[in-house]
Amino acid sequence: MNNNHRQFTTNMTMSSFIKKELLSNNKRIGKVHSVFKNGFNILLDKQLIFISPENQPLSAHGIQWSQRTFQYVKDKLKPGLRVQLLNDYWRFYTHPLIIDVFPDKETFLDLSLNFTPFEFEVYDRFRTALTQAHLEKHCDPFLFQIDSSILAIDEKNTLLNNRKWLQQWIGAGHGLTPSGDDLVQGMMIIALLMDHTTFINSVKDVTNIKRTTDIAHAYYQNLFHRHVNQNWLLLLEAILAEDNLKIQTNIQNIQSYGASSGNDMLYGSYYYLSQILN
């Protein structure tokens, strides 16, 4: 092997959603979309794939690699670099270095919301846990500038399924995961659990009309297919099990997402629960 070519093997843990998307995707050439401290996104055709190290929770559109392989590759990347999926391995063209990453062992995790609708007591337990987290103190203040009505937890929102009301949140906020989208996606999780198809279809309609960022769009697609990030699944399982320590731990883990993204999303769940349960 020449000095401009490196090969790595790594255990790969992959969401079942992404496995299905990759198998159905005929386009094998993509690019590095964005790079962060704890992961990077690959854009393959219209599908965003988040690569992270194995000590991170798995994204619904994600793949985990060993820390060593992840760190080596991530440090060589910048947005726009060419990426290719060749059979079952990834090739990165980092100029002049070419890096191939092969799977040593593949594990697939089902991160789908395969729950039957919860009993009232379970939803109420969820809302109580979110109340105790004092989410509004940690959310992006811009959310409440867009529409302060979401602070009125005890007031019935007659516009909850209204497309115009929902549209104001799409793409609203700063960064690659706008706060408005985080709020709506938090509401969507509860709507999915409750089988509220009217709300979900309203969100589908407004996201078809109004464009948001690629990353926020990817999370909407996950939810439309009933898939969530691993920490959300762990939180819901802890609520069902009435395990208060795990409930608190997983809420805190979600709160650590981004500058405020985790809190904004949790607040969306809290707001939707309050609207339905009040």
C-alpha cells in the first residue's frame, strides 16, 4: 500500500433505519456534509448519515465506529470532501490521502417507536419528570420570542394542528438544528406515541412547503418513519419501567445535545403533553 492510502477496520453499530436506506440507495458517491467534535455527517444522494464514536448514543440516521478509527478519519475531514460507498466499506478522498474504512463486525439497532399507546398514568409520569427539569430555563429564548403562547402551559392551544401555526417554527432559529424544528420534533414524538395522525400529517405538509436545514430535515424523516435517537428510546423505556434514576439520567443526556437543542426538543414534548393532558 502506498503512503497516500490508509485502511482501517472497525466494529460498526448501525441503526436499522440507515441500513434500510443504504440498501435502497443506488447512488454510491456523496460528500462530507458537516464536521463536529463528536461526529460528522455524510450526504449520500439525499440521505444524511451521522458517523459518531462508539461511546456516543446512536443517532436514528447514524453509524458508530471505534474511537480510534473515528478520530483518525474525522481529523482529516472538511465539508465538501468526496466520499464513496464501495460494496460494504467507505472511502474518503481527503487529498492526497485516501482512507478506506471496513466493517469488522456489524451490529444493527432497532430505534423505532414500537410501543403501544401508553396509559394515561405513563404520560402523566413523563410530564411530571419534564416539569422537574425546568426546561424553559435552558431553552433557546428565541423560541419564546417567536410565539410566547408556548409558555402558557395551562392554556388550550386551538391552533396545535394548524399548518400556519406550525409553519412559523420550521427553520426558525440559529445553527444546523434550528430551535423551532427541535420544538416541533419534540411534539412529534408524543404525537407518534399517541397515534395523532392529524398532527403528524400537518407537520409533513408544512415541511414540504417550507425548507429547513439538511440536518433538521433528516431528523424529520427519521420521525416520519417512527425512528428516534437512542437516548429517547432509553428515556421512554425508563418511564415505562418507572425507573426514576434512569429517567433523570436520560433527560440529562438529551439536555446535553447542542447548545439548547436537547432542551428545546424536550420542551416540545412537555408542551404537547400538557396540551393533551390538561
